[in-house]
Amino acid sequence: MVIIGRITPPNVGLAFSSDNVQLKIGQETVGTGSVYISQNSLVWRPNNLDQDGISIFWKQISVHGISTTPSNCIYFMLDHQLKWPGIYEGEIHNHSNGTAEHQSGSENESEDDEVYEDAEENQITECWLIPQDQNSVNIMYQAMTECQALHPDSGDSISGDSEYMDDEDEDDNDEVPVLGGDNENASVEQARDTMNNMSLNDDRFADADE
């Protein structure tokens, strides 16, 4: 969840705070204010208290790191397209080339698929926190890392369980799981042939011992 409005600094689980931090969203510089990094959220509060601030819960932040552009600062990415009226409306791309009515149906469908994939990629928002004190960047990054680690992505635990189940299936079926679409069946058959050959070799060694 992202909250835009009159922001109150968090007073629980505060890991880091600093004044004179500039916030940039996309190509728009929002202003200069104070940043608060807490266990639950990342908060930026403007110096001008008549201006709206922003509070971002950690699950909304997909990536964060240290950047040298536009200067030594914190870069982070939201997993959706942020709408901040009067500040940031998101980036809109026009994919129409004016020739769609002259194309065949299959070509139109292909173009629609490309537009959909591009739209999926554009459902993010890039942000920067640029502190006046350049020495605080590493401390900010460490605080963000520790606080975000308290809110793991639920998809990660599901993925981990799935891999564990795959390992159990491998033991039961004596098959090696192979990803790769059409090559999967061929790989399984090859594994079975290898196991059969190993059994034959074992019998031959047994005869030789006798």
C-alpha cells in the first residue's frame, strides 16, 4: 500500500531518519524533506508541511540499491505505476502506428500481444532518494535492507515449498526433473536408458565375480 497525503513520521520501529533528502519520482523532482525508514514502511515528508508526503509499505518496493545517478543516492522501484496527482501521472507510451486497419488479423493479434507485454513492463515506478549528506547513503541502504527483510515476498515461500516437493518426487520416481519443454520427455527417456544400462553392467560384474 502507498499513502499520499499529510504524513506523520513513524514512531514505532524507526531504523533511520534524515533531513534534507530530495525525492525524485520518474522525471519529476517532488521536493526536499525528511526520510523515515521504519520496520513497516518508507516515509518521505516534505519540508513544506502544506505539501503532501508519501508512505510506502515494504511489499510495494521490488528493488532497492545504491546509485550514482543523478548523484550518490538510493534508488528503489515500486512494483506498480504510481499515480500522484499534480506530481507524477506515470509514463504513457503510444504504440499505434496508424496502419493497423490495413493489417491482417494475425498481425493485429501479434501487435496486441506486444502492446500487452510492453504495458506489463511499464507497470513500475522508479524513485530516487538523494540526501544532502552523501555519507548517509550506505546507512540508508542498510536500514532499508534490514527492514524489507522483515516482509518477505509470499511467493518466495511458495516457490521454496514447490522445489522441496520436486525433490521428493525425484527420489520416488528415480527421475531427474528437467526443464525445457519438448526436450523434457527425451531427457527422461535418456535417464531411464542410463539406469537400465547401469543395471546390466551390475549383472555383468556379478557374473565376473563368480
